[in-house]
Amino acid sequence: MTNNPSSGPVSVSTSETKTEAKPFSFSRMFNRNGHNHSVEPETKPKGPPKSVWREYFESAVVTVIMALFGMTFVVQAVKVPTGSMQNTITIGDHLLVNKFIFAPGESLPFLPQREIKRGDIIVFKYPGNRYDPRRDDRPDNKPITTNYVKRVIGLPGDHIRMEGRNVIVNGKALPEHQIEAIDNNDKAPLRIVKAPPRKPGETYDVYYNPDFVEEDYPIFKAEGDGHEIVIPAGKYFVMGDNRNNSEDSRYWGYVPRDLVIGRAMFVYWSYDESAPSSTAAFPLNVITDFLDNTRWSRSGTMVK
């Protein structure tokens, strides 16, 4: 009897067993014991669709909150309206101030914080003239409201006195690169008359009128023995780099630590207020003045 191969049992060798190829899947690879568990898709509650105006409003609110946070704790923009720091900072410079570096409290090693150092250019709230309060009657010079920019000369505990053009700190003349310059009081930078070579240790420039005459500064009479002062704890002695045209600690006293806003970082824009305005019709004159009177070479420079 002939066996019908199609009607009898068929034995299949394991070596001939074939499996259907399936696409690679991370979920299958990491599935415990190789079991294929079906995952139900996550269902999210559906709410009413947001309108375009609502999305714009929410974005604007987040932007404002982030900007307020940054202006409160990180950076602040200030404009320099006076020439007390010429030529280090010129009239019309717009500065960004690092508020975080001098943040109150203990400094942590992994944060960019430190104490105020001699030579730092700081922005602070004007504390007021305690020796001549009548000088604070100007609307543009209000205590605790007006921002000042000066250089830190004396730290708490320092002994300060003046000898001609030299600032004597703890018995030694402060190393400053002294330059003779003319201040025409026309919002333009100082005109350099004599600039001697810089000596070692003179890390910044100060400017004196060639006809400099030493004055009797009020602070030495009010706070010291007429010649020397000792800076109290928590206070700083500041001066402008334009030494003959700077209302500073010599005239109105110390800067308390809690009035310090931060350290001047860099000039993000500088506009020459001494330059003539355009005669073109508005608004063309605004664009022309912006392009012609912007000090492009100063924009983006570090303050030091």
C-alpha cells in the first residue's frame, strides 16, 4: 500500500522551524520574561481649546515674570547722565549691572559671588549729603532714588587721607594712572593733555585738571581729624575717576553696604549726547541720529 504523503502525520525538525520576522521594539526587549504586555494608551482630559489671544497672554505673563526676576536679582540696566567717571565711563553710556555678584548673605564657592574690592566700579543708591543737605534739593539728585556710579577707593577699616593728587590708603599712595585732561562740561569726553606711561600696579586711569588745586574736603572734617578718616564697618569710600568734577564720598560721606546695587559690567549701548541732532523730518531724524550718534566702538566694551 502506497502511503499518501499528504495524509499522514508530518514530523518537522526543529532545525527547520522558521519564525516570522518582527520589527525591533525597545518595549519588547525590556519586557520582563519576554511576555508581550499590551499597554493602554494614556488618556488625557480634554479641556476647551486655547484661543490665540490666550496663548499670547500667557507667554507675555511668563516673559514679564522672568524679566522682573532678572532685574531684581541678576542684572539691571542703567544710564550714565553725568561726567564724574569720564573717560572710564562717558555721558550717554548705557550699562548692564551685575546685581548677583554682591548679593547679601554668605557666598557659596560654586556661585559667582564675592565681597566688594578696592578698584571695583559699583552702582549704588545715592545716600544723601549729610554735610550739606541743601544740595539734595535738585530733582535729579534725590537720596535713595538716584543711582550713582563710582569707583571703590576705601574698604571698611581703611585709613584714608589726601595728599595733593595722591590718595593715601593705610599709609601708602594708591597706585593710580594719573592723566591730565580738560573737562569742557559739554557732555563730550575729556580732552587728554598729558598721559604719562603706565607704571606697574596702575590698573585704572584717573583724570586731573592740569591746574589742579587741593581742596578741604568736608568728610575729613566731619568724620576724622581734618586730615584722615577711618572707614566704619559696613561702609565704603568711593570717588569718581574725573577727580575735579565728581560729587563723591569726599563731599557727602560713605556708601552703606545695603545701598550697593551691584558692579558695572559692560556698555551695551553708548549714545553721544554732545553730537548735533539731525535736521531730517520725523521719524527719519530718529533713525539718522541713532546711526550717526551711537558710539559703536564703545558698545559692548567692558567697564574696568
